[in-house]
Amino acid sequence: MERGSRKSKVGRVLSNKMDKTAVVEVGRAAIHPLYKKVVKRKSRFFAHDEKNACQVGDKVKIVECRPISKKKCWRVVEIIEKSKLDNVQLAETV
């Protein structure tokens, strides 16, 4: 790993209701310490989205950056896959 490299993660956008912010959920698999079974874990990150380009359900890549606000220290680098649901279907499910 080269010096100064930043962490990156891939996850799904859960919410984009805030201005220039997307809530991204990243899933991972971990082994349970007692039962030694693989269990799913998930974490939520607040990521800076300068152009408000992310939609709910998009698969995005986020990269660690300097703190932008109290909870926001990640930024959206690219949208890997757009959501298959359009906004009409999303409004009906909520």
C-alpha cells in the first residue's frame, strides 16, 4: 500500500434527503466470535455528494476525506450502478 492512500468502500444509497449528503450503507461478512458462523454486518456512512447526483438505491463508491461536518468524512467518488427503480416507484413504497 502506498503512503497516503485512502480507504474506499462500495455500498448502496439509503437516503439523499439532505443537501449534498448521501447516507450510504456498506455491508460486510464477519465471523461470530462464539459460534464461528458467518454473519452479515452493515455500517452507515454520511458521504458528501457535491452535485446531488445520487439517488436512493444507487450503488456508489465512497472514499475517506477530511472532516466536512460532525458526521461527514466520506465523499462519493463515482456511481457504479444506477437504481433500477424510478422515483415514482420509490414514492409509492414509502
